Amino acid sequence: MMDKIKQSRSYGHFCALARALDIVGERWTLLIVRELLPGPLRYTELKVSLAGIATNLLVERLRALESNGIVERRLGETGVVYALTRWGTGLREPMEALGNWGAPLLTTGRNGDSFQPRWLTLALPGLLRGVTATPPVELGLEADGFRMVLRVDEDGPSVIVRPDQPDTIFTASAEVVVGLAAGGLTIDQAVPLGDLQGDRRILSAVFPPGRVIAGRTRET
Amino acid sequence: MMDKIKQSRSYGHFCALARALDIVGERWTLLIVRELLPGPLRYTELKVSLAGIATNLLVERLRALESNGIVERRLGETGVVYALTRWGTGLREPMEALGNWGAPLLTTGRNGDSFQPRWLTLALPGLLRGVTATPPVELGLEADGFRMVLRVDEDGPSVIVRPDQPDTIFTASAEVVVGLAAGGLTIDQAVPLGDLQGDRRILSAVFPPGRVIAGRTRET
DNA sequence: CTGCATCCGCTTCGATACTG
DNA sequence: CAGTATCGAAGCGGATGCAG
């Protein structure tokens, strides 16, 4: 059998946006990248996390992403894992911006939609954009069993997934964490809904009270 | 006949990015928004500028964008024009970021791809990101017959399309203008290739020499 | 001319079943 | 676990038609 590297149809526009959409504009592609932003995953993990994707599409997209230099296959201890290349991680910024734009669409509520706590690694820096801290602060977060480290430094917020946790750790449901980041919950309201270990001042540094949330609202 | 407002298939993910892609992730949709960013256009103008789109798709996408509150129909003097709502203009930032990410894809050259000078209004602020000026400076640009005003202030660069032109105007081909913004051409190289009227120092303020271009390269 | 609507062949998508 | 194979349904692209 011949490997057919499927080439997606091009817009044929000499424009950086159109060229970008030529390779990441197809259905599911950016969501695959979203899954890989926090770190490498195996095929089956991808399939599970991307609830709803057809298995043939997942393979096809991964092949295309690989041939375009966005994703690479690596041999881990347990088998094959898919990881973003450096070029691929550059998609974080546009994806974060698009997520920020789309944030008001979440106010209609979760309606049987699936949810994965790893998606918070994209959402939290977006919601906290503009928050800075010197010296840097780090907060461990555990939401729905998923552990991450939220770091705020002079450049702004970022989320890393790594084994060692900082001294201060906040454990709560994803809703509470998002509520805190989105400004719907104050720290006083959120803390009793979760479990805080460590220094409460870290929380106020990371989720500064009275912050003005980028208040784009839809006027449907 | 019944208006059928076609609803695009949802990913069913409770995630701002996925919700955004639910409504602007389909083929052609973001390119329609790109056309409207500089200002309202009529149906036929859209069709021409978006070389390659099928007429039924254009109608369908415009209807969907309208029902999602991103585009609105207005009655101009000459007929119907399509314009972005305020919510729609918020897409500029993610689109600019995605275009910036995709900029290296242009280095393979234009290969019979179509080109519209109005696309520069998206590309130039992207390429010049990080450049600031106090007090603000404005440069008139005419590329391939399309006129725009490039403004740089303390918040960075932006492009506006408006009738009145600033005192300093640079007229050149789109290639030269892009070369200048991308750093491939110095001011000394570019000026003889075009026509400069006014103050050359405006050029150096807008296209500062020795600027480090966000040097993401593909390692295909 | 503008601003679409309709038709049709092709491609892509999604769901399910199956395999090394 | 990590995919391949198949097939009906939906979406896309190009051509054409037509009213205002």
C-alpha cells in the first residue's frame, strides 16, 4: 500500500492567514493541537479526549500535521506518542486569542457538551491575560483530578504541566477554577468550595480581585 | 420559500476554542471576515475579492455569520452592503495572530495565487507588531492602487481605510510595501522602488531599521 | 449590471465494523 | 493499543439560470 499524504484543498490566496488556514483550517485540526499543547499524548488518549472524532479522521489529520511539521511522532517508553514541534507550539497564541474571542459563547452553559480539565491549560492564560507579577508566583492547581502549575511572571500568565508541584496548591472542580479566573467568583467565595493548601496570598496574586475582565459581550 | 438558517455541526466540547470554531471554523468563513475588516463590501465585491468561492457558499456563510451576530446587512446608497458588527471586529486579533504564525508559509512564493491589496490591512499590523511611537505617526500608503493609512501610536500599529490621506504618502507595489514591513527591504532600498511624498522620517518611525522580526522559521 | 437560487458531480465527514 | 476498511450522508465547487 502506498502512503497517501492527503493534501488539503488550498484557497489559492497569497495571504498569510489563508496559507495558515490551508494547513490548520480543516475540521478538528486545531482541536488536535489543543490536546497536544499541554504535552504529548498517545493515539488512544487523543481519541478519548477529542470526544466525537472519527478514528479515520484522527489518523488522517495526524498524518497531515506531521507532514506539515506541526506534529511529530516520538517513541516513548510505552509506545508511540504524538507531540507538537516548536513550530506547532507557536499556534498557542492564535488559539488563545480565538478562545478569548469565543469565551462569551460559553455563557449559554454546558449542554451535554464534553469537558476535559486539560483544556484549562489553554483557557486560564487567556482569561488571565494582562495579569503580571514580579517576582514570579506559582500556584498548583488540581481540577477534576488534573494537575497543572499556573505561573504568573512579568510576561503574564502561563500554565505548565509537570510532575513537581509548588508549595501552594488549590484543589477544586473545574467550574470553581474557571469561575475564579473569569471573575465570577471571588477568592472568598471560591476557597470554601475547594481545598487550599499553602499561602492564600498566592491566590490573590494570581487571581487579582477587582480585575476588569475583557468584557466583550454578544448582543444577539 | 422558507429561510433555512443552516446550523453548522457542533464539536460538542465545552471549550471556548471549540465553541468559536463551531461558528467561524468552517471553510471560507474567516476569509469572509478578512475581507470585511477594512470596511463594508457588497456581495459582488466579496465574490470577486474572495477568488474561488462558490456563490452558494458565499450566501450561506453570510447568512450564518449574520444569524450569529458577526456580520450585518446594511442599506448603503448603492444597495446592500455587508459589514462586521463590533463582535465581529473582535476577530481581528486572533486572525492577525494566525496570520503571523502563517507568515513563513509565504516564503515559498506566490504560485499563481490571487492577491488583493486590501489584505495588507491585516498583514501590516501583524508584521509590525511591537513597534510603537509617541507621539503617534501616520503614513499614507498606496499599494497596487489601494489606499490606506498606517498609524503607529503607543499601543502599536494599525491600518485604517479612510478618504483623507496624511501629509506623507508612500506609493509602491504591494511587494515593496511587504518587503519593507517584513524587513527584507531597507528604507534606502525601498524608496527608489516607489514614490515618496513628504517626510522621510515618518518612514523610519513606522518601519524602524534594525528591527528584529519575529523569526519563526519552519524546519521542514 | 447586482444579488442571489438551483442543480449536479465530486470530495469530505462521521459512524461502525474489523484487524495486526 | 493503534490503527484500516467500508459506506451512506453531508458539504463543497463549478456551472448555469433568472428576477429586479
